[in-house]
Amino acid sequence: MSLRARLTLCAAAAVALAVVVAAALAYALVRDQLRGQIDQALEHRIETASRVALGIDRPPGGDFLGRLPRPDPADPAIYVQLVGVGGDVAHPPGQGIAIPVGGDVRGVASGRRAAFLSDETVSGAHLRVLTAPLAPGVAIQAVRSLGEVDNTLDRLRLLLALVAAGGVVVATAAGILVTRTALGPVRRLSEAAEDVTRTGDLARRVEAGGRDELGRLADSFNTMLEALERSVGAQRQLVADASHELRTPLTSARTNIEVLARADGLPDEDRRRLLDDVTAQLEELSVLVADVVELGRGGDVALELEPVRLDLLVAGAVARARRHAPGVRFEAELEETLVRAVPSELERAVGNLLDNAAKWSPPGGVVGVSVREGQVVVRDHGPGIAAEDLPHVFDRFYRAPTARGMPGSGLGLAIVRRIADAHGGEVSAEQAEGGGSRFRLRVPLMAAE
């Protein structure tokens, strides 16, 4: 069953239940009101008879009945009969109906039981009977037909049944209309999801149409599609860029290997040079593949953060950078700083910044490194970054025109930004005063305990 059908059914059932309960309560109130009026008339008749019987120890049937006032013209249907302890019955002349006498009635006559109301059916007539004590050894019964009340209640039941049925029909129609209108955004959302599944078109969007829960659901769906579209676009761009970057070293390595395979008489010096080139190209490929895999992970891997002395981590990275770039002088100013991070990830980010600074530093140049309040600042004295290149230095595979002939994959700084984002930090680049560039890597400090 569809959601629309379930909502319509629930709405119709709820309205039907409410209508039925309301009809039942209305019927019960009307029934009690009508029967209460009859009971009051019977009690009035008994009170009248009781006033006549005052001072009479045992009223003779005929004399007593003759002294009773005539029935009220407004309600001539009430009639009476007297019942003795032994079950003998007396009633006014001309009253052709006799009410059956049971043990309960004789109990009232003998004084063993209090007055009571009951329904009786005599000769097909539905009667309301009030039995009460009249005098010692005598009970009086006031009787009235319930035929008019029953007819009125039958018509009322029919009317309430028709009203209830009409209410259910109207509720069902209204439920269909309301659910169709209310579930319109859900239908559009389902159609959009099915269309995206069928076509793979992540550019599809759903019209929100409001700020209610369904509108926010549509906004969330559109936001999800936008995120998926960006993610798929980034993946495609990564594959395209990686394919482009891999093509050059692969082609060069393949060419050198083909030359080595065909040149049996190649001099040893040339053979050694070709082998060195192949080895360097394979190393470059290995670094490039590792960087692509690192970027491809994105934020999929959950980081297990731990307390890290940032100053000690940077000191170790500077020591390694000095070994890799002996022609560059690294000057470090490190303050004791405690952060929460993944040591290996943060160490790689700092190492990439140092390698980038060393690559752009002239022979004998100085690279300044400082750590203060969760921030690592790396400053080189190279040619600096052109203003038009600043917005793109952290893009994957971006190579400034001046860097096209230099080694590297163009992924190092992109990895730094990925690591900074994963730690909830940030990285930025700027032109330094007096030439060169300055990179700032900031990670959240660990709260002091």
C-alpha cells in the first residue's frame, strides 16, 4: 500500500471513528433524555397516588382506584395497577392490560425491596414500569408505553447512520485531496531520485516549495545532490589530471626501456645514464601514485586524533629536510605547543611545506620555520608566488608557469590542504615581505587540562 493510500485510510478511519463516537454519544444523550422524561412522569404519577393513600392502612382496590385523579390530559398514556403481597392485582375499570407480577414486585409490596424501574413487553408493547410501595402490603405500578420513544430513537439511529456514512465519504474525499496536496513534494522528490538513478544526472534539482518539514527535506536532497555532483566532478577531474600527469613519465620510461632493449652495443656510460633515468622516472611515478591515492582517500578515513607536541614534530621534519636539501639553510623558532592530530598526517603536511620551500629556494638560501600557538609558518626567499597563482596553489596538479620545468607532481600542497581540512584547521599562502612566499598551517590547539 502506498503512503498516500495509508494516509487516506488513516484519515478516513480517524474521522469515521470520531463520527461514530459522536453519533453514539448523541444517541445515548437523546435516549437518556427521552426516557428520563418518561421516568419523571411515572414518578409524578406515583407521588399523586401516594398523596391519595395517606391515612389509609390498606386501601381497598376499588375505592382507592376510584379516588385516584384522572390521567393528565397531556400524558394520558400512563396507567396504574395495585399489587398485594400475595400477588393479587387491582387496576382501574376499563384498563384492559395487566402487567405481569413477579417476585420483585411482591417484594416491594411486602417492604423487602425498594422502588425500581424496569422495561416490560406485554402483548407486543414495550412498556416502562415504575414499581414503588404505596401502603403496608400494597405496591403501586405506574406504566407508560415506550412506543413513541422507540420510534423516535429508530429515526435518530437511521439519521445518525446516514450522517456517519456521509461523514466517512466526505472524510475519505478530503483525505485524498489533502494527502495528494501534502505529499506533492514527496512525489516530486521520489521522481527526482528515480530520475537520478535512471539517468545518473546529478544536476537534477527538486523545487523546495516551502519552509516546512517537506521543504527542508527537498533542500537537504538538493544539498546532497550538489555534494555528490561536486564529489563526482572532483573524482573525474582527479582521474583526468592523474592520467595526464602519469602519461609523461610513463612515456619517457617506456622510451628509455625500448632503447635499452634494442641497443645491445650501447656504451656502458649511456646504458648507465638510461638506467638512472628509468629509476628516477619510476620513483617519480611511485610518488605520484602515492599522492593520488592519498588525495583519493579524501575524508573517508576516520582520523584517530591524539595529543601531539607540534614543536617536536616540526623539529623532526626540519631535520629530515636538512638531509634532503643540504644546499638550503633551515632556521627554526619552535615554541612548545600541544595539539590534537594524527602524527603521521601532520608530519607529512609539514614535510610537504618544507620540501616546497626548499625547491623554490636558491642555493644557499634560507627557509624560516616557526611554531607558535598551533600555527606552523614556513617562509622561503625564492621568487615568490604571482598574484594570479595565489588562489590556485593548493589545487590538485596545479603548476604555475614558472614551475612547469621543475620536478614534482603538483599534489604536495593539495595534500597539505586535505590534511588541514581533515584536522579542522586551515592552510594559506601569501607573498612575503622582501620576496619569497609564506605558508601558514594552523591546527586546533589541545585544551589545557
